[in-house]
Amino acid sequence: MTPPPAASTTRMSADERRELVLDAATRAFARGGYHGTSTDAVAKEAGVSQPYVVRIFGTKLDLFLEVLDRSVGRIRDAFETVIAERPFDPDSEEDAIRLGEAYNELMADRDLLQVMMHGFSAGQVPEIAAHSRACMAGIFAAVLETGWPEEVARDFVAHGMLINVMLSMHAPEHLGESASLDVLARCTFGEALEVPAPGAS
């Protein structure tokens, strides 16, 4: 993960400061999840005061929901961009690969991945559960725009979630620990196991 940005001597706009805090919150929540991250931890990551974070975003829950929406929105937007680039042929293997590659590129950002996983696993918080459902619905709606049958779209999303789980546990970096997990990794990522390297947001 990238370190927090160095303090700048130039004056930032309100929008730029907001984005700085959102980037820092993404890194902090990726490490600690919703329950394990405080607004003070986000403030330290961003290099600002805790009251400043609260003044901009309100509660920790409000901030986490915005970070979750922002992260998952990048996936939905990436799918919509691929589909809008040119007519998508639901029977074309090339077009299916294009959509998969767009997802793989995003998964190189492990902070995005971890924020999404934390959000989807925090269903005991009703507001987070509701946002997670809306996020998944938005992703599935975007995939359906391919023209694929619902079952094919479901399998594409399910494969993406398996990729998330395997990357979250760092399975590709630990080949050889378990023969059965190695088989699953190859089935998930392909024989070459060309998985995204851990990257920064």
C-alpha cells in the first residue's frame, strides 16, 4: 500500500482535501475494516485532525459507506466503460475477456479489494448491509448489459467473488502449501496464474 501523501505547500481546494481524506480512509479501512478503524486512524493516515474528518463526513459509518460506494463504483464504472466502448457481443469470447481483464486490472488495487470484502462481510450493521446489497445489485445490473443470460452473468460475478477471496487470503503468493488449493488457484486464475500483483490505491 502506498504511504499517505506528503503535506503540500500549495493550498488545496475543498474537493481535493475531500479526495485526500477518502484515499486515506480507503487505506485505513482496507487494513482494519469498519469495526477496527477509527476516525482518528483515518485522520492520522490523511495527515489531518480528527475533528476535520468528522466535519467533512459526519460519523465513521457515513465515511465507511462513502468509501465502500466509491470503491465498488469503480468496478461498476469499469464494466460500463467496456460495454460502451463498442457493441458487446454476448457470444464473443473476446468481449468476455475484455470484461474480465477490466476487473483483473482493478484487483491489482488491494485496498479496493479489501474495502469491498470488509463491506460485504459487515452485514450485521444494517446500513452497511443495505449499501452492500445496492453495490452488488449495481454490479450485476452492469454485467447484464452485456446481453448474457442471467445464469452466465451470475457465473461471471461469482467467479469475480472467488477471485476476491483467493486474493484476500494471498493464495496465489503461497502456491505449494496445499495441493488442492493449488488446483483451485489454477482453476480460478488460469494455468499461467497471472494474477494482479499487490498494488497501491
